[in-house]
Amino acid sequence: MVRLRPDGAELRMGEPPSPPPSETTARWPRPGTAAERTPWVAVLALTLLAAALRAVGLDGGLWLDEILTLVESVRHPLAQIVTAFPGNNQHTLYSVLAHGSIEVFGEQAWSLRLPALLFGAATPPMLYLLAREFEGRTEALLAGALLAVSYHHVWFSQNARGYSALAFFALLASWFLLRGLRRGRSSDFLWYGVASALGTYTHLTMVFMVIAHAAACALLLGLPPFDRDAWPRWRLPLIGFAVAAVLSLALYAPLLLDMQQFFLKRTMPADVATPQWAAKALFSGLQVGTGTALAALAGAVLFAFGLWSYFRQSRFLLALFVLPGAITVAAVLALRQPIFPRFLFFLAGFGVLIVVRGALEIGAWLSRSGKTSAAPVTALGVALVALMVVASAVSLPLNYRYPKQDFGAAMQFVEAQRATGEPVLTAGGAVYPYQMYYRRPWARVASLEQLQTIRAQGRRVWVLYTLAEYIEASTPGLMHALRDECTVEAVFRGTVAGGNVMVCALPPASGTAASAANR
């Protein structure tokens, strides 16, 4: 029986394995050998391309969650950022980095988003390094190129939140895990613990990824209660998991009480962020990045082929890719927390790897190249991936054309159009930005009765609102009135799903309605 090194090369007769099988046995064959040089020029080009694509339009208008991050966290002193938890919008590590960026460059939209851009630009080369643990150079470069031009990855790399950092740390931690299992060095597992802790400090969903890594390692190394020889194989991985746990607890220690109070008291409308809503939003979002529903379905087919290919190559690799998402969704549902598609964005790099592998598999099948443990790279397979790269790049202008949410332009429009004394109201997701960021003296309307009372004053009423589904879930009567009675004066488009800022005007209430409201 032919034995393989961790890099996929055959082990010659009489040559000792490294590391010894008694320490760790990680085998995931890949095309090529470790002797292949890293194409640093190509990797650098990927990094520069990713940075350039993410720099375009970086100074566009902030959206609601970015404004919350800025006002509730980033503007505060550093000591307060690391010791207070104002809400789940807080991505602590990102707030620390954004605070430093603003201290250096001043408060601008681009400086608030700069850490997200840097992590986003670093992720394609990080994906290449991870992929080289189990793929050849060409396949790894193709995956990095697709991620570099990904609409969704560009979008999140221009979002002043921690999601692009989380995606980077997910790849970095996975890389250290694979290196540690392959080389049997404690330093790799120590760095794994550090990367995992930093990811957790960015967003708590990283905890589910570490749990998934432990479960995947159980498939590879065995479980001590059922395998007497498993303990020696677990010695080094346990160091990594322990470091991740201890560092994460140390970083979150000043925040634990605030976090407990927040999650115990948190309430969300029952009809918002349900699993059904999240699945629909995920599919709609994929259509934006691929162009059409047909293209999204084609991507699903490629994804299925890629999963099958990795299943044949290594059950451990497949578990490493799939378990984090499954455990994250299961945990969120078990904790009865709202679920958003962005909770799975940290798996974007793994999704790209699977789709690229699927394209190469289909290309190999169509080229009648036969079946191997890993998809052979054929000209047709490369062409399929290149087509995906072009299609994704074509979708990018949509991201650049509009800000995430255009609160500023909507505000200027209302101030130019309203007559003296006409009241301006805000509803839903427009309340916080205008009150706390733009500091406008515009009242919040939270009920239909309040709206009718203001209309009864005998003047035209202006209303700005966004994220209508949240208004619908909490106050359906108010949303019904805004849709049916409020004349739309302008719509300011944004790239956030449901994030168009609506400006509408209501005529004064009729005499009967006014009398009823006054009573």
C-alpha cells in the first residue's frame, strides 16, 4: 500500500514519516508537491487587485449598523470600548481598530471602514495559502481570484463592521490547524489559538467555528473514550483549543456582565429574521452577486459538485468546510436568536473553494479526463472559473453606484422641499441616524395614533423611513398607512437589502379624522 506524506507526495521506502503517525496523522492528498514555489508575483497581484476594488467608493454614505457602531462604540475612549457592550452591533476588535483609524485620519466614512478594507484585501492571499494545504497552485490561485472580485466580499470589505475580519481569521485559524496537523509543531497550534481568539473577539460566531474544528478533528484523530491510542494524537490540538478558550475569555472578561444583561433582555419582532426569512434573503443576495436566479442556481450545482469532490478527497476537509455553517445555524436556532445571512459570511472563502472545485470537476468531466481524488485542472475547468470571475466583476458597478444607505441625500431633499413649519417624522431604521448622527430635531413616529395626531395639526407631514419589514413586524397599522396614504416623493436607493430610504408626504387629516384625533 502506498503511503502519502501530508503534502500528497509518495513516501519513499525506508523514509520515516513526518510527523510520526503516533503524534498526528493528517492525510489529504493534493495535486503537485510541496516543492512547488509560491508564485509571489501572482499572489501580490491578487492582493493589490482586491485592495483596489475595495477602495472604490469607500467614502460612500454610512448605513444604519455602521452609524450604530460609530456612535455607540468607536467614538468612545478606548477604555470604554473594551469594557462596555452596548449591544450585539458591537464587534469589539473592529471597534478598537476603527477607533485607532479615526484617531489617525479623522472621522470620515473611509477611515471608519479602513480596517474592513485591509482585512478584505488580505483575505484572497490568505485563501491561497490555506488552499495550498490540499490543492495545487492553479486551483488555489483561481479561488483567490474569484474571492478578490466577489461582489459580496467587496461589499462586506467596505462595511464598517467586523465581518471581513472574521472571514480572514476563519481562514487563518483553519490554515494553522491544517499546518499543525500536517507538521506536528506546537507553534502552529499556539498561533491557531491566537487567531481563533482574535476572531472570537471580532464576533462571537467564531466560537462555533472552533467547536466545528474540534468535531472535525474527532473524525480525523479519533475520540479517546473509543480509541485508546487517540490521546497522543490529541495532545497538540488540545493546546490550540485551550489557548483559544483562555484568550477569548480573557478578552471578553470585562464585557461578560453587560453581554449577559443584553441577551437576557433582548427582544425582536417574531416575524423578523426567521429561518425562512433568512433563506429567502440569502437567495436574493446571491442573485445580486451572480446577476440572475438562473446563475445562482448554476452556482448551486457547482457547489454540489464541489462538495462531492471534497468528499472523495477527504472527509476531514469536507467536515472542516461544512460543519462551521451547520453548527452556527443550529446554535442560533437553539438559542432562539434572530438569524441573518451575514452570520455565515465568515465562510465565504470556503464557499469559493467548493464552487471552484465544482467548476474544475465539471470541466474535467466534460473533457473526459477521468476521475481522481482531486479535480484535474483542465482548460475547460479554468474557463468555467474565469467565466465566474468575469460575471462577478460585472456585478461590482452596482455596489459602486449606490451607497449602502443614502440618509444624507434624503435629508437634503426634505430640507429643500418642505415648507416652513411642516413637521418631519422618522420611522423604523431612519430614526437613529437622523437623531443621533445627523442631529436633526425630527420626531420619531412609533404608532398610527401618533401619526394621526400630528396630521390633525393641519399641515403636510413629511416621513422618512427605511427597512420597512421591521416597521411591518412591530406596527403593521403604521406601515399600512405609510404605504397607502403617504405619497412617495423620492426614493434614495441603497445596496443594503430593504435599505432604500423612502421619503413620503401626508396631506393634513380630513376634518372628521382630525376631530377624532383631537378627541
